[in-house]
Amino acid sequence: MSLDKTYKLVPGTTVFDAEQSAKGYHLNQFCMSLMKAGNRERYLADERAYMDEWPLREEQKQALLDRDLNAAMREGGNIYFLSKWGATLGLSFQQMAGSMTGMTEQEYRAMMINGGRSIAGNRIDHAVLEAAYDDPTPPTEHATITGAVFTSHVPAIGAAMDHHNTDEPYWRPVFEGYELSKQWEKENLPDVIFLVYNDHATAFDLSLIPSFVLGTGAAYPTADEGYGPRPVPGIEGDPDLAAHIAHSLIRDDFDLTLVNEMSVDHGLTVPLSLMFGDVETWPCKVIPFHVNVVQYPVPSGARCFKLGQSLRKAIESYGKPLKVQVWGTGGMSHQLQGPRAGLINREWDTAFLDKLIEDPVGLSQVPHLEYVEEAGSEGIELVMWLIARGAMSDIDGSGEVEVKHRFYHVPASNTAVGHLILENHPRAEAPAAKE
Ligand SMILES: O=C(O)c1ccc(O)c(O)c1
């Protein structure tokens, strides 16, 4: 038993966590479809035929045909989603809850009138819980963060690649700056990239403005941002690692929005193109992590840096021997709007890169106002780099960081391009004292 999932010991109770959510994803989405009157009618006319339109497992369909909510919950159903199904059948919450207890409807109702089920006899078996605490067998293997990549994600760079313009004199210096990076990626290919980026009014419009979004889904298509989707592959996620990260970060008080379905825009695809070139499929899994830097208030650099530290704990406690890179993208200085559009502050960008390497703690204290004033309104994207920096091994003192590559160029469309690769290494042993 994983010690942080001891809620599984509460008797007669299924806590709906990311694991259950992944198991019941289609079942719960099917239930949601019953919020539309037309779908309810079609379901009631032929339950089996309507369910067959959904990618449900037979066990899930059978649970509903049997009106067996316990089985539906075992199959990943959540009571609030299942209640849409119950409502379709005309069941009240009391009828649904009671149906899971082995009592008749009348017995259950009478129990509730008499004060409800007693807590006596319904607590955790504390002997089992204590045994779990006495033997917190740590995983014998775990994931490792091998390095961090920092890069701008200018859409025009993607367009230059997609239209085969990379050899033009305007673009050549930009792509030359990533030649070493592509080689480095070939030699240091991770199993998973945790890719921090911002969505640019693509997957999230103003109906929903989440500060932090963790992609817990299995796959994400390339977005159409108005020019048609880029001719690059969609990405494969890692739902299991993402669920573990969600669990760990939320327990560390980072209130994430978890997203199973979304398209990914240039903020995510351009860095992949820069680091892997033109490929049929991306060579590893990618967990997308979106940060709102579009509408204020946006997270501070300090918050992002702390999130990176927490992310390190999360990834390195995952019980599979995966190699993981954390990428921070966006920036550098740029302003896409108003009479100040085109702002480039080479001096500030250079100092940002220096501090990111040498003084990340100090850099994390820089307030929003300085980003906007010095790096332009869209330069605020740089706070995302602090997530990747916070996840490096020198921050918690477990290792050391080596700069493998640094690059800076102006311009790419309206921006300066900045790029850095840091590698994590075990801390060098202090030399033995001489006799
Ligand atoms: O310079 C540009 O063209 C440009 C456009 C959109 C972006 O999101 C961006 O970072 C840069």
C-alpha cells in the first residue's frame, strides 16, 4: 500500500482519485452525455445501442444494465457522473446511494430517518493502517530528472520549418543555434518530457482560465491555431506518471487543473520541433503543463520556482526507472501589442540567463512588473522557465548542474530567442582530506 493512498483502507468507500478517473474516463463522459435531453431519449429507447456508441468496457456496460452502482464505481464511475445516469432512469440520490448498501429502499430510508449509518464499525482497520506505516517499503527504483531545456517557442519558427525556409539567411542563425541541441537530445533521449508552456487562446478561451493545467490524458492532437494544424505529430502522454505527479503536487498544495483532452499549440510543438527536427512521431512521451500567462493575475516567478521544487519530489518518487527531462518554454523579451511592440532588451535577457544559471533563488524573487517593463508584455512567459529550474538537482542539494549549451539571437519575428540546456549530475564527492 502506498502510504499516501491510505484512503483506500476506509471500508465500503471508493475514493475517486486520478487512478479511478483514468479507469472510468469514458464511463463518466458517457454519463455526462445524458445531460442532453435528446441523448437521454436515445439511451432510454435502446440502452445497449446507445452505450455501444461509446468506447466502454463490457464490464462497464453490464454494470449499468444490471443497475449495479457498486460495479460501476469499481469500473471507475464517480457518483456525481453516475447520478446523471440515475436521473435519466428517474432515480433520486437516496435511491442510488441506498442501492449500493445491500438494503431495500425502505430499510435504507428508515435508517436515515433514525439518524443515519453509525460510524461505529465503519472506521479503518487501524491495525492494517499501522502495519502500513511500520513498513513503508520504499520503491527500489524511481524516475530521475536528467536535465532541463529552456527555449523560446515563437510560432514563426515552426512555420519556417513547416515551409522549409530554415536555410534562408533570416532563419539560418536561429536553427544553427539548435544544431548542438538536436545532437544532445539524440544522445540523451528521455522516456518522458514534462513540457511547461502556455496555451495561446487555443485550448482555453475566456470561458475557463486555469492557472496551472496538468495533462493527464493519453494523447493530445496538434491544434489548429487559425492557419490549419502544423504538419507535426500529436503527442503521446503518460497518464500514469501524470496521475502520480497530480497526486504529489496537489498534496503539496498546488491546486492544479487536470485535463484529459485538449489540443496543443505552438507553445508546445515549436520546442519539440526545435529539439527533434522534422520527425514522423516524437521520440518520447510528453506530459503537457500549461501556465496561464495570458490574463492577469498570472503566477509569480516565486510560485513557479516552488512548483518546480515540488515537481522534482513528485517525479523522483515515481516508482519506475524513467529518465525525465523538464522543459521551460516561452520568452525571451518580446511585446506583441501596442505602440511598444517589438521591444527587445538584450541586456535584461542576458542577465536573466546568467541568473537562471547562477542565482535561480534570487531570480525567482523578480516581480511581474519587472518582467513587463523590462522584457515586454509577453516576456512574462519567462516565469515558466523557473518551473524547470526549480526541478534541477542543485536546488535541493542532491546534485550539481552543468550548462551544456547556451544560445541567444535577435530576432525571430517579434522576439529574442533564448535557449539553455542544463544537465543534472550526482554531487561530486568532496576530495578526501590529506594525511
Ligand atoms: O513574435 C511572434 O510572432 C510571436 C507570436 C506569438 C507568440 O506566442 C510569440 O511568443 C511570438
